[in-house]
Amino acid sequence: MRHRKTGRKLGRTAAHRRALKRNLAEAIFRHERVKTTLAKAKEIRPYVEKLITLSRRDTVHARRMFARDIQDRKLIQRVFSEIGPRYQNRPGGYTRVLKLGTRHGDGAEMAIIELVERSPVIEAERST
Amino acid sequence: MAVPKRRTSKSRRDKRRTHWVLNAPATNPCPKCAKPRLPHRVCPHCGYYKDNQVLEVKES
Ligand SMILES: [Zn+2]
């Protein structure tokens, strides 16, 4: 029985799932907007939100907790200096999931997961 | 072993299949471009969702 068991397996082993979550979280921090399947977007959301909450308080401890999941030092710096401060006054809900409809090939429901207040710099890069 | 006594007639077989129907998905007109769009999805025609929130540029 799967009573009260939460979380999706996404057809992967535990290690593969963990790697996927980390990779997707990294992509979201880098690009601020990522297109994936709806299932992955929903699965990743609470994980990314917890990481952002960590990044709101810039202490050595918070950075180390964050670095357990994301090792890229430059990225950690960027998240703590740009993304964390942006959400000082937002009590969670830093991300938004937009449904896009189904994908050709396997009919998977696609979605965009994006940060709620995106950096104008990254937005400009996208449009060029 | 349990086994059918009679072959299913064409009539009976076809009557059983009267409930095999597909329904078109429910769509709503897009508030921006008025083309049919699935509810709670970004409009595939104009790329808008809610308050003129433009997403994904249309190609071709
Ligand atoms: Zn539209």
C-alpha cells in the first residue's frame, strides 16, 4: 500500500532521483526559468524553495547547508548574493509552475518552473 | 472450465460497444487571442497566461 507515502519516483533509482533534483535545482538557479515535465516541476518545487529559504540568511552555516546539495562555489555565491536577498520579505512561494500542455512523442504534460521575481539581467539575455 | 455457450452475436457485440466513445477535451477561449485553449494552461497560440504575462515567443 502507498498510504501516506509522498513523493514521485520518476522511474529512477534513489541516487538517480537525487542527482536529478540537484541538477534541476542548479538549472533553476542559473537560468531562473526551466522547462520540464509537470511531474518533475512539481517534485522539484519544495526542494528548490527550501534551498532559497536557506539562501535568505547569509551565514557560514546556511552556506554549508546549501553546499550539501549544490557544490558549484560561484553559483552558491550568486544565489546568496542575488537570489536570497530578493526574497527577504516573501514568506515562501518563490517559484511558479506554468502548465504548457502535452509533449509530442510521449504525451507528457510539460511545464515551466520559474522564480517569481526574475532578474532583469537574465531576462535580457533570454530575449537576445 | 467455464466456457461460452453461444457465440456473441454481431448485434450484442455492437451494442456493448455503443459506450466506446471519446469526448473532445474541454477548451475555453483564450482571453487574449480568443482561440480555444485548455484551461489552466499557457495559451499555445499567443503564449500568454493570465494578466498579459507573456511567455515563450511564438515561432513561425
Ligand atoms: Zn491566446
